[in-house]
Amino acid sequence: MTTILDWPGYRVYRHEIDEAGRTLKLWVRRKRGNRVLICSGCGGRAHKIEEVRQREVRDLPWRKYQAIVHVEYYRIRCPKCGLKVEQVAQLPSKAPFSRDFEDAVGLACESAAARQVARQFGLAASTVRAIDLRYLERWTKSRKKPVLRQMGVDEIFLGKTQKFLTVVSNLETGEPLWFGADRKEETLDEFFRTQLSGMQRSRISAACVDMWEPFTKSILKWVADCRIVFDKFHVMQHANKAVDEVRRAEFFRKGGPMRGLVKGKRWLLLSRWVNLDGKKRQLLNDLFRLNRRMMKAYLLKESLDRLWTYSYERAANRYLNQWIDQLRWQRLEPFKKLAVMLLRHLEGILNYCRVKVPFGVVEAVNGNIKSLLRRGRGYKNLRYLLLKAQRMAVLKTEFVVFRKAA
Ligand SMILES: [Zn+2]
């Protein structure tokens, strides 16, 4: 029994089998040679045993038998903390489960929803989530955190009540690092203040953000020589919006057959030309033949994309100016607004020439978080959501990369 149970340093000294109830009860205590006592408060060594106690935990099943282990443990006198419970590897928390059992549940949670895991193990879904959270906390405590050199900051809209969530991520590893409620300058300030030392902050060389000013302000306040790079994805989203505004204006301006032609083309107009097959390109060409303004808008959006192919700031700047020159006499108001916005954020757009931050990571991290939120309702606890998303990024499971706009 001791061999099968395989708890290092512990031996089975009594057992009971209930065949009808399909349960196996085991009583275990320390092996004679196992004398090292560790304080659960400080992790230091203790020598004096004050009291012997017993706890009951559920362990991994033995074939069809549910295993319940009665563990003998000590209350000890720690030189630093006083009277404390000793630390036992197989007793990770006050909950009635062994560590092996919790690890099995946590592992199952990596590929299935809490509700399914609950059914599999015969537990309540809330219990499964609590076990999973402890499993993830143990994992994060034991791992080495990668250095933060390039950070991404973005927000997720959670809904009308919780509003926004600020998400800070490590662009090199593609994992989220921190969540903050709201998306104010102070929100991001809190990240820099509570999560990083001065040394860690000084290692950050670049930040990929959208054009949300509170974030940029906060970053430059805390990391003075950080290069801000505006996310291409977000800039292109603005370009797509401009195309859409032109489309809507044309729809209402022109009546009759033109309306029919513009109708239902929204998705087509927002797609990149390279991603369209011959039939869809033909549909767009039909539209462009009849409406020059739509064509111009589409070409402007498509050509803006090239701005991110330059390696020299001066060349990129020249390209952007040429692009803006094309707007003259076009009466494309949404694009004029876009041009003003691009010029206002010029430095952060051209910074990409010097620091090639990986675009798309921020969106992928966001996509993962959203898919977690969609799948389970158990993420009112933001700490749990963060650990779960981190674990996902490290395991590279379901890593959705959004390429549509970027
Ligand atoms: Zn102690």
C-alpha cells in the first residue's frame, strides 16, 4: 500500500476497504527516517513537536475505489513564528484534497471547462475553480518570470457594468502580465508602481499601445526613454472605419441601383485585397467601376498598410506625406480626419522603423482572454482570469492570432 500510494516520506499503517461504497481508506504517517519539520509560516526548519493531529484528504482514485487518506501531521514550535502547523507536501491547503489530486484537477482544467471537470471528478464547479486557482498559484510561484523588455498595453471592454479592463502584456513571450480595472492614466500608473522595481522599469525599451493618450502619458512618466509604438492593428482599424463611413455616405447619397450595389459589401470593403479570391475581387471591381469614391477610399486604406514596411523614418515620413497628398480634391472627409490623427501621432507611428515590436501579440492576448470569458462564468475573480490566460500563453494552447486588419 505504501508503494502504491507513493507519498515520499510517508507510510501506510492501516487501511480499510468498503466494497459496497467503493472507497478505500488509508491511514498514513511519517516514515521513521523522515524527521525534517518545515514551518508552514516561514518555510524554515523547526524541531519541536507540540501536538499530533490528523486530517482527511481525498487522493487519486485506485481503480474504481475512491481513496481517502488520513494523514498524521504535527503542530510545531517554530523559532520565528511560534506555534504553527508543519508544511506537508501533499497537503497544499486547508481544503480536503491531496496535492496529487489537486494537480490532476488542475491539469484537467487546462483543456476543459470547469463544469466538465466537475462532472468528471464528482465535485462542485466552484470547488473545481478553487482547486484550479491554487494549482495555478503554485505554478506561478515556482516559475521564473521572463524579463520585460517590450510591453503591450491594451484594453478590453467587459460590458456595461464592469466597463474596461487594462491588459499589460509581455510582447516577447505573448503572455498577459497584469490586469487593471478601468483604463485611466492612474490605472497603468498602478502597474508600474506595484508590479515593477526601478530596475525592472529601466529594462523596458518599447511599448506597443493604441492611440489612447492616458496610457502613453503614464508610460512616459514611468519609463522616460521608452519608445512608444502605436499598434498598426489599431491604426488600420481607424482606416477601416473611414472606409466604412465613406460607404455609408455613398449609400445614402446615391439612390436606386447604386444602393443595391453598395449594400452588403461592408465586409468585402474591410477585407485586404490579398485575402480575397477571384470572385470577391470581381464583386469589388464591379462596385468600383460605378463608384469612384468607394474605389479611392479602398485604395487609400490598402496603400496605408505599406507605411509599416519602411526601415528608415525619413522614407516612411515621405511615404505618409505622399499618401496625404492624394487626399486633396477628393472630398473624402473621413480620410481627412484620419490624416489629422496620423499626423498628431506621427512619432509613435514612425517609431516602428526603429523598434520592430511584434504586432498582433496584443490582439492575440486579448483574443485569448475573451475566449476564456466566453467559455466560463467563473472569472469574476480577475486574479484567476490572469493566471489562466498566462498558463494558456505558456502552453500555447488556443493561441488565436488575428490577422484580418494587421
Ligand atoms: Zn516559521
